[in-house]
Amino acid sequence: MKNKIQNKDLFQKIFEASGEGIIAVDEDGDILASNPACEQLFGYNPGELNDQNIDIIIPEKFRHLYKNYIKKRGPGLKRERHLWGIKKDGSTFYLNLRISPSVIDGKNVTIAFFWDATQEKEYAQELEQKVQERTQEVMETVQKLSESNIRLEDQIRITNLAEGEAVTSKNIASEIAKNFPNGFVAVMDEQSKIVFADGDALEQLGLKQFYQEGRSIDDISVFSEERKAKIKESIKKTLSGKHLSFEVSYKDKYFAVNTAPLTDKNNKISSSLHVYNDISKQKEIEFTIQNALKSEQELNDMKSRFVSLASHEFRTPLSAILTSAILIGKQNGDGKADKREKYLARIERNVNNLTIILNDFLSLSKMDEGKVMPINERVDLISYSKKLVKDTNITLKKNQTIMVTSANEELFVHLDRKLLNHILNNLLSNASKYSSEGATIDFKITEKNKTILLEISDHGIGIPQEEQKYIFGRFFRAKNAFNIEGTGLGLSIAKHYTELMGGTITFKSEPKHGTTFSVELPIQK
């Protein structure tokens, strides 16, 4: 008799602790029992649903579906579907329904689980509030568990008056635990041995064989030692009288765990109740929000760097142009032609620098809008490269030269002329900027089967080893290049354009000994 009483108490607590709405109905659809979560889900006060017909919470046009649904019975049969529910105030809402046929005291009984499906369609900004509400509900339920012990004399009196009712309640609670949706329930003793465990998630996670009565947490071979230690620690804290709430993950699933101490007939804490609720969908939305916030932060940082770089990179050449123009105005006398040519060359060089900067910013904008698409045309790469180098000479430092070498006199390819121009201009400009006056820049063109290899080498300052992995990032400037003009966009754009034409770009660099960039593109004859 005492065992029945204790079992009833345990299952009743599980029944009340469930975050899902649960009812038991007979073949006529009359409600035999309902838990607090179900009453709350449909807006009823405690006890109002008992002895009512299921029609009270199912809209009229769906009642025939439900009744047909529960008539099909079979051993071990479990089914789930979506329906609309109706609350006490007459409002309707979208819900999930899952049933488990059972036989209790020789009568066909259906255990029905309800949960509000509208939360799965809520916007991401409501997630945090929903999780907080759910946690608060669980904590209130756990609090009720600790306050719900009644005296042994009252238990005996109640049992003697309604023994048959106790057996029925035990059977209903047992069915609830076995079919606990979106999670599972486990009770462990002070030796970390399993007293009771059941629920859908145990099957889904492949843990059913381990969570058996009498087995220890240490016997769960699929758990790491670290995970076992954390579970045992939570059991220990719960047995000391604490109520815990935390999250765990296993096999790409996330669970909100709430624990509560359970007492024996002497009102002494004897076991630890752990209720696991699957919150994987909520976590997925949470991760999406976090990634969106991270992307937004990166975009804001990028905008800040853009404004800073743009203001600096435009100011420098504009100041040089203005100064040179003023000096030209003062060099009107005879014998000052050389000085005038020097200042005119400086103006032309800075105008070209401004053009490169503007092209970088315009290219960045077009890339982000997805407007850059390669338009291939037939190009003699050798003559094209020589002309490009000739046009670039005016931007070189004093006495710098670019040497173009190739085993081919002609090499026809089908590539986008504008994209190719941007790639080579950027690499040649960098080679000049990061090399000293009088340096030689090597530009080598090689045909390799169905591809061409363009190699641009300098003997300049090189790229620090620890920063080489960031070199193609937007706005990145190596620490040894801060005093040299540049936006930090060129290589990022060059890489993007190279890949648009089906090619690859790589580099080798050694600090103080120079850098070689290699661009490999398909010939596409």
C-alpha cells in the first residue's frame, strides 16, 4: 500500500511538472484528468476541464477529425498531427496534438498531449521573452514540487478512501512519462543511480538502453567523463535542496533542464528529479539572431574604417595637387620649365592615385550589390600587358622599372578586360608603393596547359608572417604599411575579380625581402 502511495506521489509530480498540456479521455471524449499546463494552455481554472467533453477545447469543424483520430487504436500506436484549439474566452490558436492509446482498468483510454504550435512561427525578437516565460513556468512548477508534500496520515486516509482512483492516476502518470514529448524525465538517487526515466527524447538520442532502473550514470558509456561529472554534480546539488536550471546539448540537440529535490515518507530528500525539455528550435533562432548581430557589427566596423580611410586617402593627393598647382603658378620665368614639368608630373601621379582609390570604392559598391559580372573578350595578353605597364610608368617612384617577360610573342585569351586591368593595376601599384626608389619589378607571363600564370614580384618591405592570413581582407593594412598610402581594398577586390573569372590568386612573401603575387586564369581560347 505504501509503495502505491509513493508511486502515485512521484507520477503526480511528473504529471504536474510537465510543460506540455496533458489530458486523459475515455472513448466518449470525456476528460478524466488534465494537468495544470493543459488548463493554462486553454485558459481554464484548476479543475474546470475535468468531467468536461473534449468538444469544449476543439473547434466544431475539427471535432470529427479528432474523433476519427482516436478511434484507430493499436498496440504501441502513437500519432501526432496539427489542429486548432479553442480557449475558454472563445479565441482559437494553432496547436500540436499527440495521442497515445492505453488501457486502464480494462477501459480504453487515450492520453493526449497538447502544445501551442504558434511559438514555432513567432518572430525571432519574441524568442527571449518566450524562453523566460517558459523558464518561469518550470521554476514555479518545481517550487510547487517542494511545497506539495503532505503528511503520511493524510496520504493513508486519501488512499483508503480512493484506492481505485490512485491506481488509475498511477497508470495515467506512467503513460505520460513514457510518452513525454520534446524531452524526457529522470529521477536519480544519492548514488547517482536511476530510479525512473522515460520520454521520447531517450529513444531519439539512443539513450533508452542506458537509462534503465538501477543503472548508474557511470554506466552510460556513450557519455564523456566530463558530462558524467556534470550530471553527478547537478544531482548532488539538487539533493542538497537546491533547484537548478541550466542548458545542455547532446547530438545537435539542446535541452533546458530543471531539477527539484523529491522527499520520502519521512519528509527527507531521497532523490533528484530532472526534467529535460527540448529547446533546439529556440536555440536555432537564437543562433540566427546572434549571427545577424555579429554581421551587423562587422558591417558597422567596416563603415567606420571606410569613412576614416576615405577621408585620409582623398586628403593626401588633393593636398599634393593643390600645392603643386600653386607652385606652378609661381614658376613663370624663363629656365623654370623643369620645375613646372616636375610639379605637373606630381599632379598627374596624384590624380592617378585618386582614380585608383575611387575605382576601389566603386568596385566595392558594385561587388556588394552583385552587379559585377565578367564579360569576356579576345585579348592578346602580351601586347595588353606591355601597354598597361607603359601607362603605369608615370605612377612609379623615381628610377623604378617594370620588366615584362614571356616566352610567347602573342598569347590570346578570352577574359574580361576591365577586371583584368583592375587586378594587374592593383598588383603593379602595390609592388611600386612597397619598393624603394630605383627598384625593379618583375612581371612574368607563362602559359601552362589551359591556364596562364601572371607573376608580379618586388623586392620591397614584404608582409609580416603573422599577418599574411589577413592580407585579402577588406580594409586590412599590414602594420609595416601604415605610413604608405592605400585603402586596404585593392587585394580584396583583386581576389574577388580573379575568382569571378574562374581563377586563383596566391602569394609568397618574406619581410624585408619582397613579395610575389601569382594569378592563374583559364585561357578559354
